[in-house]
Amino acid sequence: MKQWQRLFSSRILIRGRKYYSQARVRNTKLDSHGDFSTDVIGTHIYHVTGNYREEQATKLTCTCPYAADGNYCKHMAAALYRVEPEAKRNERRNTPMQTLAEFLGKDYDQPELIINPIDLMGKQKFPQKFVQTLHQALDQLQISDQQLEDYHNPYLQLEKGQWQYSLHASIGNAYLSTEVKFVRDHLLGFNIGYTMTNSTQERAIAKLVTYVSLAKYLLNHNIGEASSNSAYQLLNYYRQSGNNAQSTVIKAFIDDHGIFSDEPPVLYFRVGVPDHMYKFQNITSLVNQIERGEVVNLGKYFNQVINPAMLDKSSRIWLDFMRRLATIGELNETSYSLGPGIKNQLFIEGEIADELDQAFQDGGELYSGRLMMEREESQLEPKLILETNGKSTDPQRSIRAYVPVAQNLIRGNNAYYKVNFNRWQVFTMPSMDLSPFLQKDNEVEFGTSTMAEFYYRVLPQLAKQIQVKVKGNKDLKEFVPELSEPLYLFDYHEGQLYCRFGVKTGEHEEFLSQMKPSKLDDHFIQRMLDPVEKYFTEYAPEIRSFVIPVEDADDLLTWGIDELKKVGIVKGTPAFKRLLNKPITHFSVNIDTSYNLLDLKIDADGLSIDEINQLLKQYQPKRNYYQVGTKKMVNIKPAELEELRELVTKLGLPMTELTSNRVKLPLYRAMYLDSLLEQRQLIDYRTNDDFKKLVKQVEKKSSPVKVPGMLQATLRPYQKAGFRWLAMLAKYGFGGLLADEMGLGKTIQIISLILNNYHDGQSIVITPAAVIYNWQNEFAKFAPSLTLQVLDGSKAERRSLFTSSRDKDVIITSYGAFKRDVDFYQDYHFNNEIIDEAQYIKNPQTAASKAVKSVAADHRFALTGTPIENQLSELWSIFDFLMPGFLNNYSQFRKNYESPIIKRQDRKAEDELKKLIQPFILRRLKKDVLKELPDKTEHLVYTPMIGQQAKLYQARATRLVKRLQSQDDEEFKNNRFEMLAEITRLRQLCCSPKLLNADYRGRSGKVDQTMELIRDEIAAGHKILLFSQFTSALAILRQRIEKEQISDFVIEGKTKKSDRQAFVKEFNTYNGPAIFLISLKAGGTGLNLTSADVVIHFDPWWNVAAENQATDRAHRIGQQHNVSIYKMIAKDTIEERIIAMQKQKSELANAILSGDEIGSTALDRETLLKLLG
């Protein structure tokens, strides 16, 4: 059984196969990726979609009710039977292949060997996607025994010149036992015993592992003899044919039995030499003989081995055709002669017709007798002939329907075909299905019991697709009896629905209880009852009616009535009509704001909240009627209930939480709620003035508040807007992320906010350790009226400072100190809690992240220029600090947003996330708000890897690639940190091998070129900032710089915090060219170094945001000169690929903040392999 068939029960498979064989699958579309859509004709026309690849079916959908309940239905099975053959052909055409010769390489091509492994099996092809799996299998291969036997072993029955190689081995936990038979230059056969699941891929890998093992064996054992197998073939060939040797050919023939035959045409093959062609009995047997290299004995003039490589093109095409037939797993009984193998006489129809036509197009020569056939294509334009027989009063009169062009027409899956003497005619599929007219004698005949239904129901549809011509009695309406239609009468009484049925003929109505049993045929009765029995479960014979309680009748009212109208005539009593036309229930939502909460009231024309919950849980697309409460039926527009359901879901309200008609929500949901309700088209919603005012202010990102007069600075217009935005958020109790690009003055905007509300309580600012004194200086400069306390020193000193700081306006501390001092703050409540460089809490599991989220504060704000560095989880962690619960818990965030956006590029989820967060993020770019800021120019400087440096890098990179290729995803996960450490060593080699080996005495191309750049810029009078992640690289450069007597300054991780601002001041006031060597992590943020106008990044970092932060130490407010940025990149190394990765990460951050597309940049095994080239 194939993989996709395991999805279905045997009953469903059988019914699906029947639908497929009855040609009920129409309008099939299949793309190169395996995605398909098709229509299946059942009770209705159902639309099926899905994906078929490598015998597996996924993403299956069907519009039938059975599938709507989550089941795999017969329509899906029918669609897969239809799609499978074409999908397999597409897979064969589209799968990239690799030969075994390419995999083994030149080392295995040894012409001096009697049996050269490449000649023997090098042409064997396999999918390229198996390469990595094959490498892994070979790495795990443990051979317990391998043997090579020849014809001297009497038990193997090998002929002279044949060998059998057997292999017994293990691959991981699986055991392998295989045999290969071969002659000198080609393989004869392969057998396998494998203890795993025996899937197609595992069998293919087992075969390839065996071939590679055999190749290695042949390299070490020069087996064989002087005469090659080709010599034996040649001698045998000449023995049979003498000196007049002719090439072996395979020919295909069609026998159409003559124009008067009822049988479909037959395809058969002949094999031999041109002068003596033989018809053989069994295709499977012949193919097996050829594959095994056995002598094929067909008659007096043909007794020899058939070498496929020596066949002409046409013969090879027909051999491939026969091979496909021989490997078909499921045989269509109408298309093949069954028995031991495939007999050499195939009825041409269905898939066989399509395959035959494809082989013909590919170049296979096809014969009818002695004539070579020609292929013709044309459009089929049939006419439907209706021929009347008898008079209009004759009870035995009939109408015969036939399509003249359909005489001897063959129906394939892709087209119609016809054999016309020596022409193979191909007709493109017409819009209608001609199969009903391709029965024996190619006609359909309607008697008096069926012609009315055909005339009134079917013929109008046929007339839209095909030209109709009438022969005989031209007035069909007079010829055809009146149409008898099923009649259904519905009644509603005391909570029960009743259905009686009868017949309406013309204007006359008669119920079955009044009719004689013989008046209607069984077919009519069954057609009448089939749809009724789908919706009714009980029949009351005493009243001759079907009965169903109203609480179970929602399906009947929603879909059943319409279905019955397609079969016959539906009528109802006044009581039933009142139920069916029940007034539509409408929903309304009323929104108020009170006590910093949103108050939602949901109404539904008097329904209780329990009944609304019941509706939400029972929701089905397109359903109108629902049973709620006890025997209470409501009529609802499906789209309106869908709107309410979507509203409840997107607000994160599980239906179990709707315990009353009023729902309380956090005030921060107001903007998102407003955006959702703006899209609603059916729900009536009303809001109060406070809600409208709130939404309006948040949308404008501003409030009418003045800049504090105590601020000792003049804010730029965009900084005023930023302050007002912060003040507006604080007014409503919201948190916010100020994400302005580095250098735009986020610090002064926060200081303005604190000045605006300092009288409401104390504020705390948590920053990286490197910049706590920078914050102190900024407060002293711009807000000298505020009292400050910096918490620094030992924990005891910090405790003492904190105890004495209760009357201070602002406390400043570092992340490191804060997480160790978190016990200080447990019972303390702040007015403002500000975190600088918010990416420090991107990992919610770190102590720093947990600490800042544990403190009580009225308002929380975060500052960063790079809110997303690698993954969307970083954004969630920041908002978990700002407004806990705003993005739900992380598992819900990951399910609703991160996974859909990153893994599936779900634009809808991306838009939803943007709507949620954008009111609470403010980001401006320098290019948009600082028109007067000098330009910055970026240069990529590619440096060569020279001498021993290049050799060391290449050796290490090659070794790492092999390790990564030999690991599966689970192994990589377990060794991930070791692999990343090895990547770091490669990056250090790009800088200088001296970073790994202090005794290295060779040169570094990057160090040499960087020093040349430094000399040029210093000579031109510039001040330089040089950043590196490796302090050892800074030490190497500093040694060279000091030798050349260039003035230098250094900040590293070990530099005291109190010294850093002093060094910055000294550098900025230094009169002359100089260079500042800075560790990227120690000094990449919080420093103002605008006296420099040259920035050198000695080595690239994964995250371009970290480099941009470092660059903006110089390119910020106060810079008077254009800034030149140089990125030193080692040519043909991992550093070049890091630059590409930087671009991806930059796009991820910009997408959330500015609305571009979001991408993923996680470092997995495949990513590392790409980085290594």
C-alpha cells in the first residue's frame, strides 16, 4: 500500500477508486510543486485541493460535509488516483539527478583494472537530494562480511563472466543484507533484505551504499579475466547471425481489429533483428531477462543477450515503456491481461493510452501492420445526435443519444485518441465528458421512464457545451412525457419536523400514501429517498413521514432544504415556513472605557451569554440555523457569526471566558480593537467619546502637553513629537518602545518625560554598565534640577546608596547590578522604569530580563535602536516588559505570529502583529528627520588571505564542512555550541592566525591592509574609531600602531566604567589625528565620539545592528564632517557570507518597525554550511 493510501479506510479507498474509474474527477490542475486542485462529481460537485509528492499526500481539503468534520473522504481518494500518474511523471522529469560516477569521483575511474568501477556502475543515477543522506549512511556503515563469487560456485548458478557481490553490514541501528550480480561492464541485478521500514528512499540508499562498497572492493581486488563480457556477447551474436550481423530492435504495433470491431485497439511489441521480428508472450519476463543480462531465445534467428546500450533510440524508448509497465504495482483489470506478469497484449485506454502517446512524442516509432504511424493533433468538436424512435403515443418509444465522432474513440486521462489506419489521432479534451457516449455501440437510449428527466434536467446542460441535433420527431416536448418530480412536504409541530413525499407530474400532485406501489420505478424512489435519509434518522410508518426533533435539524435547515430543491419540489406548511423564515439574529458590540479598562458588551437579540458561547462553539462556515438552549432555533447570517468569532479569537478571549455579556479588557487593546471593528461589515458596534479620544490621540502619537520648562535644552521638532508621544502613553498607563535610530537623542526625550512627571514618584533607569555615567552626565546637563543617585560599586556599597536614595528623583543602575540587587526593589514602587539598550532583555530566560520585569512601576519604557536583532521572540520579550500579557504568553505568540511569519511567510499574521504593536513603537531614521546631518559613506574593503594564513583557513574550513555534512539535525543540535566555537576560530583566522596561536610568525593580509588604511587616514589628519570583537586583535593592531608612533586610545571590557567617559573626553578634545581602539561589546553603545570622522570595522559581526550602533558613536548629532566607514572583509571566506546574513537581519528589524517583509535568520546547520560556501 502506498503512503497516501494509508490515510484512508479500505471502504473509502474502494469508493474513491470507483469514482475515479467512473470518470467523475474533472478539471484537474497540477503544478510542478505537486499542488493540485480538481472537482469530483458526487451528490454535488466537490472541490478538492492538496499536494502529492513521492507517494505522500498532504494539505488535503474537500468541500464535502464529511471532510468538514476532519475526515479523509472518497472525493480526496478519487482525486489522488487521478493526480498520481501525472505527478509521478512530473517528479521523474523535475527531480535533479546525479550519477554514481560524479559521486565517487576520479579516484574510482581506473581504466587499468579489468573491471573499472566507473564503467561498471558510474552511469547509475539517483536524486541529488539523496547525496547528504548517502554520506551519512556511509559514515555509519559497519561491514561485518562481504564476499565476491563467480561461476565456480555451483549453488549460485552463475554463468562464466558473471559475478555476485554480497554485503552484510549495519547502518546505525539498521541491518543490511544485499546482493549484486554483474558482468564486467554493467550490472545485472540487485536484491535486498533491509530491516527498517523498507521505504522507497531507504531501498535506494541501501542500493547506493552497496554500489559504493562494491566500488571500493573492486579498487582493492583486481578481479576478472582476459575476455570481457562484451566479447562473449559479440561471439554469441556472430554465432547466431554469421557475418550478416544485424542490430537488435524493439518495435511497437497497434492492432485496431478492423473498423467493425467492438474491442478497443491493442498494443503489442516485437523484438528481433530487422529481417526477423518475433512477438513474445510476456513483457515482464522479457524485461527481467534483459535486466539480468540473460540470453533471450525467441526463435531460430534470435538467441542472444539484449544489451540496452546497443539499442537505437526508438528501441530504448519502448524498452523504457515496458520497464514502467513491469513495475506497475496496481493493475487496472480492464487495461491489462493479468497473470504471472504483464502479457504482451495491452488494451489501449486510460493511462496506457497517455503513456503510449508520450512515448510516441519522445521518438518511439509506432507501426500499424507494416506502415509506420503518424501522429496528428486536433480539437474535438463533437455533436450530440438525438434520434427519436416510435410515435409520441407509443409506450415503447425511445430517444437514442450518440456522438458520431466518438466512434472508436479512446479515452485517456489527458486526451481522447483514435486509431485511423496509419494515423494516431490525438484530440484535446472537450469541455464536456464524452465517456457516457463511449459505451458499447457508442449510444445511450432513453425509454419513457427516463426520457423526461433527460429532456428537462440533463439536456439543457448538455446544450450549453455541445451542439445538439434532433432526428425524427422534431418536437421533443410533444414526444417526451410530462416530467415527474419528487415532492417533499415539510411540517413543524411541537418541536418535531415532519417530511412526507410524493410525486408532482405537470400540475398534478400525489403523495406516496395515495399511489399504487407499481406506479413508480425503483430508480425514481431511490433518487427521492437518498437525500432525505442523509438528514432524517427516523421514519414513522403510521403517518408515512420522516421525523426529526428540531434540535437536531440545523443541518437540514441550513443545507438539506437546498439539496432537496435540486432533486425535486419542496413545500411547507405555514408552521414550517415560519420556522424556516425565522428572523435573523444580529450581533452588536458596545464599548466603554472606565477605570483604565475597556468594557465590552456583546448582545445578540436577547440571547444569553451561554447561548452566544454555544453559537461560537458550533460555528460552521455557511451554516444558517443553530440549535441553542432547549428546543430553540436561531437563524444567523454565517458571515456575521464569523465576524464575532474572529473578533473574540483575535482579542485572545477563549470562549470559556465569556461568562457574562460584559467583557473587561486592558485599555491597551483599544487601538487593536478599533482596527478590528473598522473591518467588520455586519456587526453593529458603538463606542463612547473617551474611547474615540483615546484612539485618536494614540493614532496621532501625540498629546497636547508642553515641553517642561526646566529642561535645559531646545528640543528638535521630532524630539518634541517623541516626548509628547511618551507623555500620551504615560497618561493612559501604556508602555512604549522608543526605537529611534542611534544618534537621534533618545536619552533627552526620556529625560523630558521624567521632568514632566517626576512629581508623581521616583524613576529608575537601567542601562548597560558602560554608559551609566553617560546617563548621569546627560541628566546633569539637561535636567540639573532633578536629584540623582548612581548605584555602583560593591553590593554592600550599592545597598547603602539605595537606602539613602529614597528621596532622589532618579536612580541609575546597570543591568548587571540590577539583577544582583533585585531583592532591594521587591517592596518598592516606581513611577517610571526605563531600560536602555532593550536588546539586553531579548532572551526572556536571562536573570536580567526576569529582574527588570519583576519590579513594580506605573509606566515602563524601553529604548533601543535595534529592537529585533535575530528573532521575533526578542520583540515579544521587550513587550512582555512594557505591558505584560499584551502579546499573550510566549507559546501563544509563537503559535499565532512567530511560526507563521518566519516559517510560512504568512502576510496575514504579519499584518496582525503590526497592527498590535505599531501604536506602541516610535521609530524615526536620521535620513528622515536630520536633513542637516553630514553624509556617511560605507566601503567594503576586501583583504587577501596570504601564505600560511590561507592554508590554515582552508584546512580548518574543509574539516568543519565534513563534520557538518556527517551530522543529522539532532546531532547538530547536541553539538551546536561546539560548531559555533569552530566558526569563531575561522573568523579569528580571517583576522590573523596569531589570535589562535601566539607563536605564529607569518603575515596577515587583513592586518597589513588595515595598517595601510590607518596610515593613510592619519596622514590626512583624521581621527579614527576602530572596532573589533576580539580584544586580542586590538592588541595586535595596537602593537603595530605604537611602533609607528600614532596616538591611540583603548576601551575594552576590563576598562573601568569611571575611566571610559574620561577617555572619551580626552579623545574628543585631543588636538590632532588619533585612533581609538574599541571592543565592540564594551564600547559599541552609549559613547559620544563625534570628533572622529573615520570608522573601521576590523571584523564583521553577525548582527549589523551592533555595527551600526558602533558607527553611530561618530555619526550622530554634533558631527560636523562626512563620516567614512570601512568594513574589512577577508576575501573568499566566511566573512563574505556574514555580510549577506547581516542584510537579512537588518530586513527583519525594519519589517516590524516600518512595515517591510519579515525574514528569518536563525543559525541552523544548513545556514552554517552556506556560510562556509
